[in-house]
Amino acid sequence: KQEVTQIPAALSVPEGENLVLNCSFTDSAIYNLQWFRQDPGKGLTSLLLIQSSQREQTSGRLNASLDKSSGRSTLYIAASQPGDSATYLCAVGSNDYKLSFGAGTTVTVRA
Amino acid sequence: EAGVTQSPTHLIKTRGQQATLRCSPISGHTSVYWYQQALGLGLQFLLWYDEGEERNRGNFPPRFSGRQFPNYSSELNVNALELEDSALYLCASSPLTAIRSEAFFGQGTRLTVV
């Protein structure tokens, strides 16, 4: 059974600082890994999708890396802004035919 | 292009009643997933439908059921509602199974059982 862990559970940084969010998973036989953003009481917004054959993906200020062999992914957000305040979730697609989610990291960017 | 749409946005039911939640996937997407997000808990996988068939089911009792229609929209039914069923129910769609392609989520239905 795939287990996904996100550390830290919460993070507070001043505006302009870079954010580093970590995701680890127990079964390295994955198909893909996806990062999402969730605002309070809302649905999930897809940020980045990394296929198992890829090492990283970039979109604007966001960069996600994947190290399948060690079961880790890291999401980097450069030059954080107050609008980046949200909960960030990683989800792993593996051969149990579902996306397994971590509990998320709640980010607060202070103006 | 319209995203994943869910209805209703909010639903209040009494314990023991039945709830029906609806999901319209992005056009061209054949896979639909349902997740439950209870307060303070992570997203728990409920059901996966693809091409009209139930392909996978999470660890939930049989009173959670659903179906997928020929137009790929989906319905989640929860019978004999219990207080602990109160949660945000999220639907996602993808063009292939979500383990092979990007999944897109709707805004959710907030179910409150009183």
C-alpha cells in the first residue's frame, strides 16, 4: 500500500523567501506524481505533473523534482508572495490504480 | 473550456437520509474519481469510474455507491447518512487513468449531516 508523507505540516515565511516543500512515498513503483494547491474550503488546483520517467518539471516560479529511487519529490516556489498562501498537496499514482495523497503542507506567506 | 463541475455546492441532510452528488468531467475525459476530505483528515479515495465501469473502490462501506453515465458524468450516492459522513466530496477527471495522466478536480460538494 502506497503511503505518502509531507513535511513540514505547516510553514510560515516572509514575502520574497523561497519555499521548499517535501513529499516522500514508500513504494517507488510509481507512474506519476502530481502537486496540487488547495485554498480553504475549495477544490484542488493542479500545479505540476511529473511522469515517472522525468526528473523535474517547471512552471513559472514553480519547480518540482522527482527522485523515484529514494521515494522523494520536492516542490520549490521561488520568491514567495502572499497569494501563495494555501495548502499544497502531493499525490502519487501507482499500481493500486488510484492517486494516493499526502496530508499536505499549509503555507503562510507574510507580507 | 469548462473544468470539472460539481453540484450542488452545499448539501445539508439529516442522519439516515440519502445524498446524491453529481460530477461533470472535462469534455473528452473518460475517467472520474471521487474523494472524501473530512475536516482535519486527508483526501481518502472513494471510487474510480472509467468508460462506464467501476474500476476501483476505496475502503468505504457499501452505502457509498455511484455510477457513470454514457456521457461520462458521474453520480455519488451515500445512503443511510451518518454524522461522520460530513465532509467535502471532491470529483476529479482525467483523459486516461489518473495514474498515467493529469487529474483535474472540481470545487467540491460540502455535505453536512445533522
